[in-house]
Amino acid sequence: MNPRTKLLKAVTSESNRTVDVGLLAELFDSTPDMAFFVKDAQGRYIAVNDSLVLRHGWREKRDVIGKRSSDICEGDLGIIPTQQDERVIRTGKALLNQLEMQWYRPPVMTWCLTTKLPMRDAEGNITGLIGFSKDVRTLVEPESIPAAFAKALAEFEDHLSPDVTPTWFAEKCQLTARRMATLTKKVFDLTPGQFIAKIRIDAATRLLRETGLSVSEIAHQCGFYDHSAFTRAFRNATGTTPRSFRQLAK
């Protein structure tokens, strides 16, 4: 039995649940760059770490326990995680390394990689989920980024062409697809596709905050083929629509 299976069995044991999830929460209290949580079959928090509480603007764990994501975060930014929870619990299919923008302390936001795993009892019934959202951080100094990659990145950020793909980046850097993936994982802790999506959405959030451009104009400037594609990608990444984000940012 691998360590993760042992962990999940311990957490889903009814006789040990209170003790084990409490110990897990205490363990993850030492990871301020990660929001850790355990939820029941209705998507309500039964254990959280300090980071999750603070980044949502609450003071104590008891303020969060028993609530759903939609109860502690207003609007779409709370609805999207709740919908994710319902899907994981309903289907039993894990959510792995979902790149998304979350509150870090309102109104500040940060990029996270979210993973959610279903928990099962001895009969295989889903009893809840366990997961975490890890902040995306640059793991090495900028000087460690190869010159060809830095040049390609500057070109992309200047124009945000819709034609830019992981293959485009690899060709610009004269790297194989595998080496390109290794590079973005090492430097940004992201896959090439996640990395490209992050740059586009970062540019869009800046334009939404700092300019009066229409959503369609921003979509075009950030390399999306149309308004609808932009709105879908933005909502998948941030949990809200571009227009709602602009209102929140103000």
C-alpha cells in the first residue's frame, strides 16, 4: 500500500476522522504557500490549515469549518470551487494540478495549482474529498532562464499572438517538446500550456484593472480568437467573468 493510499484510508476512517484530519491540518499549518482542506460529502470543510483561513480574509478556523467554498468567498470565485467539489464527489474523478487564480487576501489574488482527491470508506463509497491549492512561484533566479527562452518569452509578452503554442515556444528555443516541458516545470512549476495560459490571463487582468478597453478589445489584445473563447478561458482560470473581475478589482 503506497503512502497516499494509507493517508486516505486514515482520513476516511470514521473512528479516526477527528484526530487524523486535525493532525493533517496542523501539519499543513507550516505551509503558508498552500491552502489545505478536507471536506465532507456535502462539500463542507471539516479541516483546514491557517493559510486557507487567512487568504480568504477570515480570522479563525472555526469561522470556516462547516461551510462550503461558496459560503466563504462571494460570487463566482466561491461558486467554481464548490462546483469542482460536487463533480469530484459525484464522479470519483480527481482534479489534478488545475491552474487557477484565487484570493490570497482580498483584494489580492495569486495563481495556484489545485488538486482534489475523492475519499472513500472501506466499502468504496465516497465520503468527501481532500486537497490543496499550492501557490505558483518561480523556483529559480531569472538569470537561470536560458537566453533563447527569455527572448521567446519577451516576444510573446510583447504581442500575445494567438498562434503561440507549446510547439512555437519549443521551436523558438530549439528544444524538443519534452525538454521544453522540463524547462517550464523547473522554472515556473507549470506545464507549457499552463504557462502560456497564465501569461495571457495575467495580461488580461492587468488591462481589466488599468484600462477602459472593452472585453472584446482585451480578448483581441491578449491573443484570444473571440470574446466567447476569452470569457471561457478567463472564467476557468479565475472563477469569474472578465466583467465581474473588473467590478471586483475596482
